[in-house]
Amino acid sequence: METDFINTDPCRIARITVRNYGVIKLIDTPMGPGLNLIGGRNESGKSTLVRAIELIANGKRALLPDPVRHGAQKAEIEAVFTHIDGSPAHVVRVTQTAQGSYTLKIFLPSGEEVGQPARVLEILRGAAGPDPVQMAWETDPRKVRDHILRVVGANVEAIDQEERDLSDERRLVGRDVKRLRGAVEEMGRPNANAPKEEISVAALREAHEAACKNTNSARDAEKALTDARAEVARLESLIDAQRGVIRRATDIIDAGTPDDLAPVVEETKSALDRVDEVNAAVRHNNTLAQKEAELLLAETRYNEMTEQIRAVEDRRAQALKDAGLNVEGLDLSTGEAQIDGCSWGAVSKGRRLRTAIQIRAAVRAPLQVAWTQEGDCLDDDNLSLVAKECEQYGLQLILERTGERDAEHGALILENGKAKS
């Protein structure tokens, strides 16, 4: 019969029968929806029963190394499945002989055998994988993230790469921001008394030399004038000839007396003495303004890239939501799985198991069955929370716990490979 005729509505195990498998002699027990507890002492067969359920879900690859009970001819496992509404689904039967012959058969409610049973199991498991809640015990947050993305069918690889590229670029821009901010802080405040442009040393020196030259010319002219006046007094006859000299000297004197030019000489000399200091202040102000402008550009670019990264994160969150993954407290945006802001491996196993149940529910595979041998890590409070999660999300979870402490809660207690009466 073709696999296309398989009813892929959600289903669970209603009853399981195990004969001569591992240490189990015979277990024939109903299984309810939600949380099913398997208890007993060590070597009582509880782990073997969980492994039998795994065999029903995964086929031959989950077979025990020594599957047939010592002294028996064959081991048999049969699981009767029902849909969530209680209607019959299918029956899975596994047989393993002591001689090594393995057989897997699947039957419809009508009794008709289904062809390609291994392929049917694969369809029923869906993307949930061979061990739907195994991720709860994995501590590497990157592996968990990869597993979650794989089982929910969310391909965000391109989005992840885009975020990595943006983050790498932003990291470089961030270094520039840090470097420029340090340079600006080190340079301090601008010098308020400095002019906007540097002073020309050559022009200032030329002005100073001109002032000195004019001062000397004024002194020479003044002496010449005194001599000329003496000469005029002595030689009246030469007055006309000396008047030209007097006029020229008078013109020079009118340009400034030595006393008038002294402040100019002193001012230009003082300016020359301070020119390096002033120009250094101008250069400081100009460099500071340039660094501040570069810092502003770098900070703007950094903020723009931060917004781009947020947009990428929003696209990834939408992709995960579209894939049906909307688990409270779960964050896959950092390249690793986080719960409530903590790395996956840093939170309690109970919290991880509850999250794994929600992820398993998001997959919506036909086979709504999961199992684990790690029940001893849960205290009573976490056990109660796990039970509520299973009930809320319609997942049947078979959970192994050592001892008989859960007998009062309806646990199936095993002893010597059989159900304890």
C-alpha cells in the first residue's frame, strides 16, 4: 500500500506491549495522554521500556545491542496508536529473532498492512527528528540553535550571514568611534583666545623690520635736521640750498618720531615671540574640530548600522514566527539558543525540557510522542510544570525516574522486567 494513504493527523500511543525485549519479560500497559512516568529500581527494565518506545518511533537504528531476552526465541514490541480525538490510527509491530532477523510492520485500523514501513515512520516523525526532546540535555547553545532551526524548518542562514557581516563592519566602526572619542577627550577644550587662522611669521617679521627701519630713519632725519639748522645759522648764504634738505627731513619726521614708532616695534617683537604659541593653539583648535566632525560621522554610521542589525533581527524573528516557532523566553538572535536572556546550558534542565516540549509542539509532526531517561533531574515542582506543558501542547511524554516515589501519581513501576502489581 502506498504511503500516501497514511493518515497524518496527530497521534499518540494508546497501548504498548513488550515481550522478551532486553530485560523485559512482558509488559502490556495502556499509556495516557500527556506525561507518563516509568519508575522502578536500577535494572528493573524501565530504561528498556523507554528504548522500546524509541524503537517503535525510529525503527531498526534504535534496536538494543542485545535485544532478545536470554532464553527466548524472539522479542516483540507492539504499539497501538490513536488520534488525539481517540479514534484508531495505526499499529506498529517490531519483531527481532535471536538469530538476528528484524521485521517492522505497520497496520491501518482496518488491519491492512502498509508498504514501506520505514518510510512511514519517517513521515510520522516529521521534522521532529529521532529524539524530539534530546535538545533539552544538550549544553552547547550553538548546537541547540542549529537543531531547533532544523526541526522547525526555518532557513535563516542568509539572514544570519547578513547580520554577521553588519556586526563585523559595525565592530570596525565602533573601534573608530572609540579611537576618535579618546583623541577628542585627550585634546580637551578649544582655546577660546586663539585666532581662527595661523599668523604668518614672514609677514610679521617684515612688519617688525619695517618698524625698526622707520625708527632709524626718523633718528637720522632728526640729526640731519639739527645739523642743517646749525648750518643755516652759520651759512645764511646756503639757506636756499638747504631748504630742500629740510623739506625732505620734515617729510620723514612727519611719518613718525622715534617715540611714536617705539610701540609698533615692541608690539611686532612681542607678536614674533608668541607666534609659535598662537599658531599651536590655532592648530589645536582646527585639529579638534576635525576630530569632532569625524567622531560625529562615525557615531552616526554606528547608529545606522545598529538600526540595520535590528531590522535583520526583526526579519529573522518573523521567519521563525512564520515557521511556527513562537516560544516564550526563547531567543535565537545571537547565534546561539538562549532562554530568558541566559545561555541555553546555564538554565535548569527542567526549564530546558519545558522549552523543548514547546519547540516539539511547534513542529506539529503527526507522531506527538517524546521520551527521555533524564527524569531524575526534575524536582517535584518542575515535574508538575512539565506535566502542564505536555497537557497544554498535546504532547505525550514518556519519562523515566528512578525509584517508586511516583507510584502515587500513577507511574508505571517495573520490577524484574515486569509491571509491579
